[in-house]
Amino acid sequence: MWVKVCGLTTPEAVAAAVEAGVDAVGFVFAESKRKVTAQQAAELARNVPGSILRVAVMLHPSQAQLDEVWSQFRPDVLQTDIDDLASLQLPDGLQVTPVVRAGRTLPAALPSRLLFEGPVSGTGETTDWSAAAHLAARTQLILAGGLNAGNVAAAIATARPYGVDVSSGVEARPGVKDPEKIHEFVRIARAAGNGAVQ
């Protein structure tokens, strides 16, 4: 089970995510309580091992915004709404995780990997796990939206995703992650992914 912790804003949260063994860490550049600058993201991610993907999470970015994040932060992956991609010139070497939102029209050809969540990011509301399950049978689906240690096992059992993405569900308060919650979420998600749900 692939696991990403998103919306990291402090060195302690980044360290907890790395210690917990996540596959990816996400830094938000869209308007949010979790928004960071490209320079802040670069500082926060400085000691993240190369085996962990560093994801720039954006929403309707301009080319100038993307270029700034790329030049200062050098993320491994850009995560943004699938409709944003047609208007962007992507730098060589930047992977993409398109975001597909519940209730929206799906593209005719699905990307090989996508992130599926609700209409608005970062709200802590769960998305449609049944719809996610249909998509997960056709592509590598990363499930996001309202996940936490209490519901991630059920979400994985229902949607059968390739991976899960958590943000507000591991926070002590909006925008500030709780290291213990990060560890607990990753442990439960991995166990559920291995079929060893308690």
C-alpha cells in the first residue's frame, strides 16, 4: 500500500513522515492553511531521502507559479487537477499525478496513475469510495479525502486503491500535523493493504 502524507508545514512533521516510512511527502502551493512557499518546501524537504517522492500540490497554477516551484524546490511530482495539465509546459523530469474529482466527467483515456478525491481538497470530507473502486479497477488510484486512522482500513477494503493520501486526518489542528497520528495512520494503512486489518 503506497502512502503519502500531504500538507506538511513543519520539520517535525516531515521527520515523522520519513520515520513512518511513507512513499511520498506533499507540500501545498495552493491557497490553504497548509500553503508553503517554494523556498520553505525546499528547506523542509532538504533531508528527505531520495527514495521518498517530494510532491508539489497545486491547483490551477500559472506557468510562472509552476516554473518558480520547479526552480526553487525541484519536486519529483506535480499533483494538480487533470484539466490544468493541458495549459502547462512541464519541465523534463517532472512526473505528474493528475487529480480526478468525484462527480466530474472522466477523461476518455485514464492516466496510468491518478489521485481521486472530493470536489474540494483539504476539507476533511470523505469522497465516494464506491466510485473510487470502479476507477481503481482500471488504473493506479490514490484515494484521498477525509481519511484518518479510524476509517482508512474500511476505505482500503472498499475502494481497493493503489495508495492512500492523508492530510487533515493526521493533524493536531488545521495546518499542523501530529507526529503520532502520522505513525498510526501509516501503520494501519500498511496493515490494511496487506490484508491484515485488525
